[in-house]
Amino acid sequence: MATIIIMIVSPRPQLLLNNNKLLFAELATFHQFNDKSLVNHSLVSRPSVSNNTHPTLVKSSSSSRVPSSFLIVQRSRGNNSTKSSLVLNVNHTYYTYETKTGKQASARENNPVTSILNNDFNIALVAPTFTAAAYDNSFYNFYKSYANTPTGRNVTGNLNLLSKRIGNQDVRTADFAMLRLIKNIKLINPHSNITLLTDASVDNGSIFTKNRKNNVYDIVILGHQEYVTQQEYNNLKKFVVNGGTMIILDGNVFFAQVRYDKQTQTVTLVKGHWWAFNGKSAWKSVAERWKQETSQWIGSNYLCYQCISRFTNDPFGYRPHEEQYVTNHNDTIVLNYSAAITNHLIHIKPVIATYELNYQKGKVIALGIYSDDIISNTKFDKFFDSLLLKYAPKVAVE
């Protein structure tokens, strides 16, 4: 038997259904009531011995003191389905199943990426929930309304737009690319623990052990983390300093600082994206919040929205969107996309590239492009697999 732990820690879990059919083999949600007990309302897909690729859904309900989360495993297919069982624990949710044998097991072991991920790696994917909330009829409505505000003038109207409670839709939006990543590149593996965290999880130090001295995960994968708290920013930096490997999927990361209220699950702009807000008034301010510091340990900075006309080296059919440009001479270029610039306001020749940067004991790998746009592209999946193959063996948390 093999055990896989895949917990999505989310304040508001949601069902991942397509035409009322599960995208994966099993999905269970746990809802909290009155902050005391947790009631399990789960949809469990039982593998079928037929050729039906959409397993039957069975709804069950029980009570258990387990964390609010839901778990995902690979969808079973036809006669090759394996016998499955769900095991609940006081502190964790586990999904146990029998691994396949014979040709299937041999094929899996011969897959170089799978063999690397068989080495008990702990991988965390961080869903950008703070950013999703900012885009949800909130911050950007304010930016648009006061775009022509001169420097030095305080704005006191419509300040409610600079705070947003993280809702169901925000979580769904933030989770989407990460879940596709898990599915498309087959990160789910009997010997690897994959956890989908939120920004709030990183903010409260969930990527560290209880004493906050050591990393819990070998690899942390970020998406569009445009808006982060100061604590989240510091924690991610510490993760790399400690020896962790951080992979950044998207451009436009760490652009603005927000404040997070755990009680109300609300994010509020602090500084960045050309604005600053103290709770009483807002005024024009810096664009990128930690520009110099980010260049030092991340190795790049945000360029601008659709400033690239085209990429002359474009193996993925990627269209310009939001990209990072290389700003650290210690960066090692893995793939240069050879960007062509048409924006007359840009007086530099930016290098848009996938690169790696060694920082203290750890490493940052940034894709440089907005990978969410091509997350289901087969060529991109293979490229990302090659990055895991290259870097995963070199990371280990003591």
C-alpha cells in the first residue's frame, strides 16, 4: 500500500466538477461549523470496472474532528482502476490506495520525472488567493476611477474598494491553474506529498516547522502572486534562504503589498501598483513594492502589461501577457524567449527568459512568462517536467 497526502487548505473549499462529473477520482470537502466541530459532506467516486471514464459519485455524511480541507487523487480509468479507500485521521486527511503492478508499475518507474518524484519530495503549490480577491470587482475598480489623480493628492472616496473579503469565487479562480498543473504534469505520485496552500497559509508560516526554523517542503510553486503580505514575502524569502527551491510560474509577482485580516478573511492594499493606502486615505505611490530586494533574491522584475510585441523564440505558442525581465547578473538563463519590444516608453532591451538563481542555500526558478495561459499546453508540460527532473534531485529538507 502507498499513501498520498494532497490537502488543499482553503477557507472555503469547493467541488471540482465538470458537467456534474468529478475531474479527479475522489474529492471530499469538510465544512466547519461554529468553530468547534467539522462535518464531512463528501462526494466519493468509486472506481468502476467498466470502461466508463467518469466514476459513479456516492454522497456520504459523517462527523469528524479533521481539518477543513479537501483532497484530490488521479481519476481512475476503465479496467485499470485500483481499489481505493478513504482514511480519516484526527489531524490529517489521507487517501490510501493500492499501487498498480506489472507493466503499469514498470512504465511508471521508467518515467524519469516520476522516478525523481518517487523520492518522497514534499511539494507545495500556493494558490494566489490574495491576488484573485484584488481583481474581483475591488482594487481595479478603484484604480480605474482615480487613474488621473495627480501625485500628492489624497483620495478619500470609495476607499472600500481597496479592501476585499476572500470569497468562494476568489478561491476557485486562484486554485484553477494550480489544479491543472497537478493534473497535467502528473505531480500526484504515491511517494510525493503535494499540498495546495493559499496565500494565507504562507502568511501564517505553514511552510515551516512549528519552531519556524526549518522548511516543511522541498519545493514551493507559486502562480500569479501579484499581491502578498509583508509576512508572506518574508516567509517565502526565508524558505529559499533555508535551502528550499521555489518555482515561479507567472510574471507580475510581488508587485504590491496587502494586509490580511484573519478574522474577516479580508485583504487590504498597503503599498504598490502605483498607490499607497493607510486606511483613511490613498495617494499615488511606487509601482513595484520591493523592486530592489526582489531583484536580489528573485532575479527579475515585472516589465509591464502586454509590452512585448512578440517572441522570436516561442516553443509554446505563448502570447505576450505579463512577463518578468532579468535584472540580476547572477541569473543563469535556461530559455531565452528573445522578446521584441514595440512600446516606445521602454528604453531598455529586456531579457524575458526562464532562468535559475542560486540565493544563499536555496534556488529560485522563474518561468519569466505568464504560464497560466499555457498551463495545458503539451510542449509546456514537457518543459516543466524537464525543470522538475533537473532541479528536484538537488533539493532536500533536513
